[in-house]
Amino acid sequence: MLENINSTQDLKKLSLEEKKELAEDIRKYILEIVSENGGHLASNLGVVELTIALHSSLNLPEDKIVWDVGHQTYVHKILTGRKEKMKTLRQLGGIAGFPKTNESEYDCFNTGHSGTSISAALGIARARDLKNQTNDVVAVIGDGALTGGMALEALNDVGCSKTKMTVILNDNEMSISKNIGGVNLFLSKLRTRKTYTQSNISLKKIVGKIPKIGKPTVRMVQKLKRSIKQLIIPKMFFEDIGFTYLGPVDGHDIEELENMIKISKKLDVPVLIHVLTKKGKGYKIAEENPDKYHATGPFEIETGKSKKEKKKDYSKAFGEKLVSLAKENDKIVAITASMKDGTGLTEFAKQFPNRFFDVGIAEQHALCMAAGMAIEGIIPVVPIYSSFYQRAYDQVIHDIAIQKLPVIMCADRAGIVGQDGETHQGTLDLAFFRLIPNINIMAPKDYKELEQMLEFAVNLKKPVVIRYPRGTQGQIEFEKHENIELGKAEILQQGQEVTIIAIGKMVEKAIKLAKRIESEGKTVEVINARFLKPLDKETIKKSIEKTRNVITIEDGTIINGLATAIKELIIDEKIEGVEIKSYAYPDKFIEHGNVDELEKLYLGDLEKVCHEEVSC
């Protein structure tokens, strides 16, 4: 069936049964693509029928769909003329894993971070009204994204605005039984009464003591009550703030979905369609492990086993060290914005459940809460992906830095992360953190130095940023690991004619480049900056004055990072006759592609750089 679908017009010609067959074909195709290229699997398998229903009922590209986060748009891309291009998914020069307006007219808005869809859709809908147009506008957002403040702000605005648009709430975590709505309403009212709450506790204790069946019965009733509550509360909430609520609807029933979408099109008010889907639908391994297969590398379809051997990475090294430190210091807590596994906090959460806080997709709240803890003497450690720290920039400035609070901010996935592209690359953090007063910025050359920096930060009692890359440490085994001192760099090797200054993972490239230059008969001094802020001006100045020939290497933007700091030092200290060559990412957003490919594309192959190119 998929072979016959090359546009949304082809889709509209299909019968219901043919659409069901198409859904199964699409799932098989996505499995084939993601098992080879890697990508977001479970979320895409979960929205197959929903996407088919949307494209069957709407008239794109005149009508607009804004996909929250956008990692669930593989089906959308397949149905909008990009079926064959999907084979290049997430590859350099290939199709992106997220919506891209420059890729297709069917992608009306670029997304990559959670919680933006309702705001963007409302903006598009208001622009439509100003232009006296009549097209439909739909935002598709997951239940997890509603923990973010921006999504709630947008819901509030949409509800009171009375603007015609539809929000589809893709709820893939709740199991809701529709045939108990009446009982649900009854219990919702009953539970608000104090007498009910008191008797409920007493009854639970009595039933729980019944041998064999007591505790299972209590658990069953609790599950039933949660389902009942979940069915009525969303409707009450959304209708109270101004939406017409439709649902809940089975997100894998194409016919029912199309009916709901058609109803929403007829209404001239904000509509919310509550859709229940299952992450990983149709692939049992992903259904049973939706978190694991949310985003995955290449894997074997038959077993689900990764095609690449899982090795220790920076996130795991961070998590192990934090557990070790937390055993010795009960003031240490960990905060995550719905990224426990990705940031290496799984073991911490197991060992210290009372000191682990998952706030959901709410980075602003996470950082401000951390500030509140820090002002009371707690030591909060907050690992968040570099590109997601952008979402809490005001809190870093206003709540942490101004008050000089000892919050340890760990920027995971710093530098190039690769195939997720512009919205996820972590090339800006050195630059935007460096602008903030009172912030101390560190980056380790390997796991050992990360452990040292984390231990140092716990005892520093100042605001700290530790940034480290995605994946494993380099191939070089560094023997030298001097103790961390505030604002102190590390000289890895002495030299007289060239100074190479690098930070973080790029220190390994500095060593390799030094060997290349030394093969041309020059002696090279290699400095591991360790700190971008405060910069070790004394050590670096002395080396530059000696060699007058400087190379800087960093995995951030060329603006306001290490290169800028060194150039400022040269000017401020009036060091004359210096030649400087800087390797960093240009002032642009870096596209998707393999990390090694992107590094060579933008930084060059540093191990093969000729001596003339580095002014030696």
C-alpha cells in the first residue's frame, strides 16, 4: 500500500481498510529506516494512525500542523512526498529528523524543543485571522510537554482568546477506560469531601490486612480510581479555561480520529482533542520499553539489540561520581527535567529517592527551585542538555548568578551532538554562560577530570557550570591530572615555538595536532585551559609571550568562547607580534550529521593540518 502513496492526495483516495493496511506498512518502513540510521522510534510508531487521520481530514499545506518537539514527524514526512528521502534520515545532507520549513512546504514551523507548538500555532492562527483567511491550524502536543510553563501559558491565552484552532493532546501514558465516565464523575465529587477522605483511609487499612487478596485489591481499586480521575479532570480543566473538549479518543482508531477532527473543523472556538496512543505501537519490544526506544541508535529489528556496543560515556561517568559524592555528603541532591536516564541519574534516583527530583519538562522551574534549595544550604546538581539550558537562561542570571548561589549546573551534550541537528547542537553554551557575572565555567578533557571537577564544584560554594560532550572520551589516555584549582589551567607539555590552548574534549585534538607540528621540527606547548571563566591569564600570557604563535581549539561557537577570551587577553595585556589561529564552529546553526563528519567539515582534520596553515 505504501508504494502507491506519494502525496496526501493519494492518501485521501483510500478506503478505511486501505488506510489500516497503510498504517502497518508505514510502521514496517519506519522500523527499517530507524534500525539502520537510528532516530526516534517509539514516538513515531505511536502516531501512525493519528498522522494518517490528520492528513486525510485536513488540506495541507493550506491548513497548518505544528508538531510539538517534532521528533514524531516521520509519518508526516512519509505522507508528504519524502518517502524515498527517508532513507537519508539524519545523515549529513539528508532529511532531518525534525520539521524543517526549508525542507518542505508541508512543514510550517521548525520545532525541536518541547512546549512550543501551541504558542506557534496560536500565532499562525491569529495571523490567518488578520489576513482574513479560513484555513485550519492544529497543534499536536504530548502530555509530557504540558509540564512546561510555556505550554500552559499558551493554553491560557488560546482559551481566553476564542481563536479558532485545534490542540491535539497526544496522551501516550495514561490508560483510560471510557465506559466509566458516570462513575468517574460521581467519585470525583465524592473524593472532595473530607468525610470521604477519612473513611477512605480507614477502609484502605482494613482491606489491606485481608490475607492474600487485601493488598492486590487495594492496588486494583487505586488504579481504577486513577483512571476514573484522569478521565474527568482533563475535560473539566480544559473546558474551564475556554476550550471545547473532545475525547478521549482511541489514537489508533483512524475512523474515530477522522470524525473528531471533522467535528473540530466545524467549530469556531478553541478545541482540544484528547487522543490516547501507545508509544512503540506495533513493535512489541518498543511497546514494552518505550523510554529505551524513544531515541535509539541502529539496532536489530528481531531482537532490539543495538548494533553498536554500549560503552561508558560522559553521562555515565558523571552519574557514577555523583552517587559516590552523595554517599559522603547528604546535602547533595540531583534535579532533572524529565531526563533521568539520558543524564546518567538512574542509579542516583534508586539509591537516593528522597534526594532526587524530576520536575518534568520544566527547565526554568528546575533552576529556580535549585536556587531555592541552595539558599537553604543544600547542594543541588542539575544536569541538563546544553541546548535545553537555553530555556532557563533567565533563571541562571536572575535566580542563581545575581545571588551567587552554589548551584552546580552540568551541561550535558555540549558541543556537537550530531544527527538531531540545529535545535540540539550544544555549540552556544560556552558563549552564553561566559556573558554572565559570577559564573565559573569548566570543561573536562576526560572522565577523570570530570570527576575531579564535580568534586571540586561540590566544595566550591559558588555557581558552577561543568560542560561535557555526548558519548565517550577520546582515545588518548591522559596520565597527568593535576588537582583542580579555581581558574588554573594545566600545562600538558612544554614548548618554545607554538602554544596550543584547548578546552574540554578538544584537548585530545590539541595533543594530536601538537604531534603533527612537532613532526615538522617545531616544539609545542599544550595548555588544557580547564576554565573558560575565570581564565588562567597568568599561565596563558606567559606561554604566548614566549612563543608569539597561538592556536585555540574548542567545540563551541567562534563568538565569545575560548578564542575570544584569548584574543581579549592578548589585547588587554598588549602582547605584540602574536599570530593566532582559532578552530571553532562558525557563527551559524550547525545542521544534522555524524559528529566526526561535522567536526571535519567545520574544524578541519586537525591531525592532518599542515604547518603553514598554523603559522609555524
